[in-house]
Amino acid sequence: MKIVRFIVAMLSVAAMTGCCDSNDKRCGDAVYSKQEAVIENILTRRSIRDYKEDPVSREEMGKILECGIYAPSAMNMQPWAVRVVDNKEFLDDVTAIAVKHNPKLAEQPGFRNFFRNAPTVAFIACPEESYSGEYDCGLLSENMMLAASSMGIGSCCLGSVVPVMYYEEAKPYLERLELPEGYKLLVGIAFGYPADDVVPTAPERDANKAYFVE
Ligand SMILES: Cc1cc2nc3c(=O)[nH]c(=O)nc-3n(C[C@H](O)[C@H](O)[C@H](O)COP(=O)(O)O)c2cc1C
């Protein structure tokens, strides 16, 4: 009887730790390396601000989108609308509008487009009136950026695209996003393969903003 209870207890521990088979010695290693991979991915993701021209494949973007929509959301409301644009003409046209309003943009060395030269941009929108829409979209966005980073694809959140998309001249492009009624654009996210000379360093973090309370 004691031995049966022991086996049941061991199986429960294995289930709780995510270990599929306590006899499989590789199992513990696999759990450990998954943890390391996830933490390394989180700590090494950086905003990428220059990209190669090659577009991100739709297959890869599809996986990134899938990771996005698996983000948690309050009451699983999924209060987001995500539109991926990899149409160069669309991005170039919006760039021309942005440059018209701010000619200095085009003076940046190597400037190709207003989206940090990204060939692919995801536009993220949420309901104007929503309990947790912005928060949930933030979680979705980070899921997408972390997924991209794990696939060798760079990304950068671009708050700067929002006012441009609301310029009068950009109306046809905003309409092409077909956002649901009552939704507002929150952010754009640039995606692409990092340009060869990009070596991003992590901007300093303030560890004092997060601490234990006794
Ligand atoms: C909501 C939001 C808006 C942002 N907008 C811009 C932007 O318009 N242009 C830009 O270059 N970076 C933008 N960023 C990127 C931040 O500058 C960047 O995340 C921050 O400096 C930390 O660097 P890291 O992402 O490399 O860790 C934005 C980030 C967030 C979360």
C-alpha cells in the first residue's frame, strides 16, 4: 500500500513540474533548458531600428500572430484587432505622408521608410471603450515581439505611427486596415530581419521600480 502511495505521489510531483515521465532523465534537462531559453529570450529581446529589405515570410508572421493571440486577456475578451501590412507600396505611401509633415525624418542616414525601415508592420488596435483593452494589447504585443525574437526576427513598438495614421491624407490607409467600429489604433510594431550592422544594447533598467514588500 505504502509503495502505491509513493508512486502516486511521485507521479503528482512529475505532473506539477511539467515532467512527463520521471524515468526519463532527459526530462529534467528539457524543463531546465526551456526555462533558460524563455528567460534568455526575454532578457535579450531589443528594439531593432534598422532592417534588411527582405520581407518576413507570411508563414513566420502567422506563427508570430498565433503567439500574439495566445496572450492572456481579461475574461478572455481578446479586445484586439491586429492587421499585418507587408505591402511595400502601403508602407512607402504612409512614409511619404509622415515625411511631408516632418521632412527631417528622411534626413536620417539610410532612411528607407518611416517604420524604421521595416518591411512588415503590425498595426494593433483596441476598443475605444474597454475595461482592459490597452493592457491586453500590450500583452499581445510583447508575445508577438518575443516570438519574433526567438525566430531571429527583430521588432520595435512604434507609438509614432499612430498620429500619422490619423492624418487626413492617411485616411485611405487607415480604412484599408478595416478596424472594427469603435476601435482605435494603439501602436504599430515593426518586424523584419535586423540589418547587418545593428548591435542594440539594452537601455538601462531601474531595478528600484520593482521590489518585495515585507
Ligand atoms: C508603447 C511603446 C511605444 C514605442 N514607440 C517607439 C517609437 O515610436 N519609436 C521607437 O524608436 N521606439 C519606440 N518604442 C521602443 C522603446 O523606445 C523601447 O522599448 C525602450 O527604449 C526599451 O528598449 P528595448 O525595447 O530595446 O528593451 C516604443 C515602445 C513602446 C512600449
